Amino acid sequence: MGDLTMIETSQLTKRYGQFTAVDGISFKVQPGEVLGFLGPNGAGKSTTMKMIAGFLAPTAGSAKVCGFDVESQPIQAKRALGYLPEGAPSYGEMKPRAFLEFVADVRGMSGEQKKKRIDDVIGRLQLESVLAQSIDTLSKGFKRRVGLAQAILHDPPALILDEPTDGLDPNQKHEVRALINAMAHDKIIVISTHILEEVHAVCTRAVVIAGGKLLADATPAELEARSRYHGAVSLTAVNTGAARQALARVADIESIEIDPQDHRITAFPKKGRAIFMPISDVLKSQNIEVSELQLESGRLDEVFRSITLPEAKEASA
């Protein structure tokens, strides 16, 4: 019996001739953790996921699912895993229920348990309205949901979801994220995404990968703390000029930026200084009207760029 507690990769590597798609990636994910796998397109995210799911053999290194090595114990590893591939391929001519029945058969389910699980995932992913259509004719959003349904059908302890909300509208994205959050407490979940708000919505940890290398492994809050916006204060004032003059009185402000489009002012603190209260006080004492005043926790998009772009420059050099 393997260690039923995690997905683990050790120096996982995939080369195609001279090209290294995935370069020595190591991480562990425990139950209750949702690991966001972040990176620009072409960073090696899908290749890594395919290796963990047992669809691609690694060139070097190893991956384990719940203690089972994906190469030497493929059946056990796949049994413990639900996998939503990129683009969620399935049999387009089939209708969703027939497809799920086929997947259940392959997974070795039968009888009452099989029917119960299929009904359960159809309900969870709200597929009732499309059961009469063949999968080919479904919208991208419904195709993703059918793909998600097959991934969770056998109630696996570990899930690997490649771009789970790709192509969904904002309401469907919200539903799928709510589903991931609901499953997260007792499963090990890895999701790849390039949508940064998704990291906030579902992930407890994020790994940033670019050029096939693992460049960061931290909580979303820790990543945000690397942002130059961490601890900055932004505000929108009725009179931008007056607000600017008032801010000049705050000693701990390092610099001020004004957005040319919406005239929002962002004040950056000197290192290690807190500027929210002094700014709030000076605006009050000068009777400056502001429509919003907020402390920034940091901006993930900017951290993401700062982590991944140097790598991109090297790769293209």
C-alpha cells in the first residue's frame, strides 16, 4: 500500500531531442491542498500533468500518485487519479450519459454504484439539460463540464485538472471553482491555469513554471508579498491635484504614480513603512474627498511577469 497522502514529483524531466520541455521539476501536494500550476503558454504545464497522469513517460525523474509510481505501478496510480486533459477530449459522437457509462465500465464500476455515481456527477455538473445531445454539438463550456464529470466519476483521492475553466463564461467559471472548493477538503488537487484570479479563487499554493523550470512555490499571499504593490495605498480623489499635494506631507511615501486613464493615485511606501493610516489622516485633515482608499495586498499579475519574463528573455536569446 502506498502513501495515500500525496502527489509527488522528483526531478521530473521531459526532453524532445535537444528541446527540454520540463526540466527537473520537484514538488509535493498533500490532501486539502489545491496546487495552482501557473505559467505562460508553452511553459511545460500540460507536459508535466501528462507525465503525472501517466500519459507521457518521463525522460528522467519520477512521479508518484498516492505512493504509486506512475511508471512502475501505472494501474494503481491511475486508479487513484482523476484527470481532466487540456481540451477535454472525449468521444464526440456519444451522448454525455453513454460516455460516462463507458468511463464507469473502464473504471470497473457496475450495478447500483455505477448508476449512483453517474447520477451524482450529472447533478453536480448540471448536465441534465444536454443529456439528449451528442458531445460534439455541445458548447465549449459544457464539453469542459463533461470532461470534469469523467474526472471525478470514480471519486478519486487525487485530481489533476488542466485549465478546468478554459472557455467558460464568468457564471460557469464560478460554478466550477465552487465545485473545486467543495471537493478540496479531502482531495489532493492540482490545477493548471494561466488565469491569475483563479489562483485566488481556488488555490492554497501556487507553483510558477516557465521554460520548463520551477521558479516559485508559495502561497498566493506570499507571492503577492513579492509585488512592489504590496503595502501600497491606492485612492481615487475628486480633486487629483489637491490629493497629490496632501500626500506630499506624508514622510514615509517613497513615490507616487497616477494612472493616466482613471487618475487613480498609487502611493508606494518606503521600505518597511506602513502608510495607510498617515495617508488616511492627512486626507481627513485637509478635507480631501476620496471615492476609494485601499491598502494593496500586491498584484499577482505583476509578480507573475517579474518571475516568468527573465526566463522568457533567456529562452529567446
